[in-house]
Amino acid sequence: MYRLALLTAVLVLAGLQPAVAAAYDWPLKPFGAQHAIRGAFDDPRFAGDGDGGRTSAFHFGIDVVADDGEAVYAIDPGFVTLRRTAVVVTARGGHRFGYWHIAPALSSGEHVARHQLVGYVLPGRGHLHLAESIGGAYVNPLRRGGIAPFLDHTRPRITDVLLLEDGRPADITRISGPFDVVVEAYDPPPIVPPSPWSGAVLTPALIRWRLLGEDGLVVPWQSGLDFRRQLLPPSLFDLVYAPETRQNRPFVTGFYRFNLIRGVDPQRLGPGVYDLQVEAFDTRSNVGRRSVGSAGTRARARSRLTVVTSSRTSAVVEYVWSSYARAR
């Protein structure tokens, strides 16, 4: 039996937001100017595990383009905690900023003022990893009310919507067995980073879907993934990102595949023709829509899927899709 248990838990987690802090300056000069981003919050990160395999994680901040040796400054005042290559500044109330991949210019326990020097970007890094947490929970610096100014007029792009049966592309004109829905999408950065990261793309902040039947709405808009505010738990990584996903690398553009819906049982839909509609948003509510099989980039993403089953009874009312996993 399909249930919304896991999806509900994830959406509740995303909805239980800490107190929202006021918008703040950039940690690089000029403080009041927007800087290029080459890595987004919750985007996929992979690393070797030392045993020939690899580990995966959601990115817990944003990567701000910076020159090696460039000075980094405190966004807010607070007390310093040092990591080997990071400075963490904690203000009253637990609002915390982490400045990573830098050579610290401060000592642990020291109090730092707003816009005071905290360190220098390490050689070979070419960026500052900026992390923000409120009440112990990592939050998205690009959210509304976060880092400013942050102007973004680019539309996320949905490059494909795939229906897979046993991991292989399904014939959408004749669906009879369980299938998954995988979405390929990305968000062009508002400022293109310099080479070798000029091909870097960001993950959308939100992807949602709905299902229409021949008689109208079957399933209303559902959030397939939501990166707009808080960091997702590591346990959800393989439920969110599909195989073949890769992160941005020098001279290599990231490729993002998302498990939008898993384990759909067409027996519960009943025979008929359906429209699966998908939309992708960024943190500034720019939306990407695209028709599957069409060159139009502004049309809503659609797959005309035909369900063929032996049952003539539709159990749509009892049927629930989990966007992250199937719970039995």
C-alpha cells in the first residue's frame, strides 16, 4: 500500500523553518554587489570513500566565485570557532555563518564585527563555500530574505521527463506495469562563472507535478523536491537523485536527474489517457516548462501516457504517490 508517510515527513521538515533572519550582505567586496555562484544549496556532491567507492551528500551551502587569496569578511558579528580551513561565526540566538576553504585570519573565541576580515581564499579553491544555519539547521542562503542583492531572471529548464519500466524507457502509449518518473532539469546561474567553471549549472529549488485524466484533475500539484529552505537529510540522497547524476567540475557541466515519482502502479490508475505535468522553479519563482517531444521551451512538460490494465476499476481516490519513496 502506498502512503505519504515519508513525503509528509520531508515536507514537514522543510516547513518547520527556524526564525527567519533579515537579508544580509555578501562576504566579499563589494558587499552590496551580487557575485557569481557556481554551486547551489542541496546540489549533489560526490567524493571517494577510500575503498574504491564513492560517498554522496547534499551540498550544505553555496559556492561563491572568488579569486585565490581574496579577502573574506564577516556577514554578521559574533564569536569565532575555527576549523582547519574554515571560520564559523555564531551570533546571539544561534544564527551562524560558516566561511569554508579559507586561511583563517582570526583566533577561536575572538569576537568579530560585521565586515571584519575573517580570512583569505585558499590557493586552488577559486571559491568561498558559504554556509548558514539557524537554530542548528542549515538553510539556503539564496532563499528570499537571505543573501542580497540576489537578482535572478533565468528560467530553470526541464530537458526531459522519463517514464521508466525496470529502469528502461517505457512506451508511454501503452503502460501496463509499474513505472518510475525521472526528470532531467537544471537552472542556469544568473551570472555565468569564469572559466573553467563557465559551464556550471545549478539545481532547481523546487520541482512539482500533477496528473490530469480525460475527465480532469486526478492528482493535484505535488512537490517532488523542495530545496528552497532547509538541507535535506543524507538518507534521502538516493531517493532524490537518480543514477547518472553528476556535479559540476572544471570544464564539465553538471547533470541532474531527479526521482520525481517512484513505483507507480498503473492498476490503481485504471485504463485511460493521462497528462503528467511537471514544473521547475528557482528561489525567485522563475518557472521552467517544456513539452516532452516538443522544441518549445516555455510549454509545460507533458507526457501523454496511456494506461492499459486488465481492471476496469479505477482506484485513483485511494491511490497516493510519494515523491520521494515507496512505503509499504
